[in-house]
Amino acid sequence: MIKVLVAGFKGRMGNTTTKMVLENTDFELAGVYDPSASESNLSELPDFENEDVPVYTKAVDIDGSTIDVWIDFTSPVSVYENVKFALSHSISPVIGTTGLTNDQVDELKKIAKKNKVGGLIAPNFGISAVLLMQFAQQAAKYLPDVEIIEMHHDKKLDAPSGTALNTAKLISEVRKQKIQGNPEEKESLIGARGADYEGMRIHSVRLPGYVAHEQVLFGGQGEALTIRQDSFDRISFMSGVEVAVKKIRDYDELLIGLENLL
């Protein structure tokens, strides 16, 4: 049994993840964590009234020897310290929270390497999203003019999404930086052209009713290609989380992207 802690269990992704862990016969839910929680046991919540699982509100109270994997769906503000704590206590982190800076990721990689702990930061746990990123990188070799539109629910805190940013990073590996559109263009409304990542434009949409969606638009002479991915329910991410929990302890470094485990 893989002993799992879910951080951010009161959020929508955290709640879905908690249910997945409880339903998986290979996993044991050893605890849940949220500094804002008022409960001391998961059974105090209606969704989990038959579950005897401790609720932690302080990281220092978590006994690292009782946890194998730390699943994190918290917030950009707290994720760095959470991952740092997990790695420092030989707990393998599986991170779905976005917002980590490049410097923070570099520092976490050093900690993981020093402690020989496997971990994963995944911009997206959806298999279709991973495939979209791979397809987009392949397409960019032949169609270097590209823009990205990502659409999420209106409660999402960061923009652009981690998936969109990672898509742009993967494309930049095979595409030379270039200015797209008319070099003389002027925005009559600041921000109309979206964020600029090495010449690529990224547009973020935030609306109620959406979950997680992305389009990568390529344009060429007399042709266009659109690659689109849609996640209509958070349950779509659970197959990827499950794979990560099962495999991550076989590694001794911090990996970026679910594709490294597939």
C-alpha cells in the first residue's frame, strides 16, 4: 500500500483526488492537509463521514515516516514551501499546483537530488493535454507561427495556465524566437495581443462553466492547423495522478511533466 497525503483537500481538485485515493486499493490515505481547515478528522465532512483520516493544519505536525507520496493541489502561494517540506522529509511530491518560478524549480531539483527523492511537477495530469503538448511541439517544426489560447474557470488564480506556459516552452525548444504579425502593429487597448513568450502570444480566458481547455493555433502560407484539448470534468486528471503516485518512488530526481512517466 502506498501511503498518500493530499494537500489542498478542500479545493475542487483536492476533493476529487481524495476520493480517488480512497477508492484505489493500492493506496492508503494517510492524511490530508490544509492550513485553513477547522476539522481534525476527515470524517467531519459530509463527503467522507465514514473515513477515519487525520487532518493536518501545520506541516510540522506531519510525520514524514508515515507518508510515501505528497499530492499537492494547493495554491501558487504555498506550493513551494510544501514541496520543499516533502522533499526534505523524503516524501515524494506529486505536484499539480502551478505558479512555481524557474528559480524555485531549480532549487527544488537540487533538494531532490541531494536527498535522492523522486518527485513530479506536472502542468497537467490529463493524458489528452500531454498529447496536445507533444503534438504542438512536433507541428512547430514545420509551422513556426503559433498562438496559444487557454480557457479555464473563473476561480483560477494564475494566468497563463501551467499547461499553456509549458506548451510554449516545448515549442520554443524546436522554434527560433521570432516576431509574429505586423512589426508595426500597435495595441489600441493594452493587452489585446496577449502575453509574449519568445514571440508567441498566449491568451488566457477565465469564465464560469469552463474547467480546463487549450487551443494551439498554427498558421502557414495558405493553411492553418488547430490542436485543441478539452477537460470537461476534473475526474479526467485522476488517471494521470494515479500513474504518478504509483511510479514516482522509482526515481531519485524531480521530474517536470507527466510524459516522463508514460
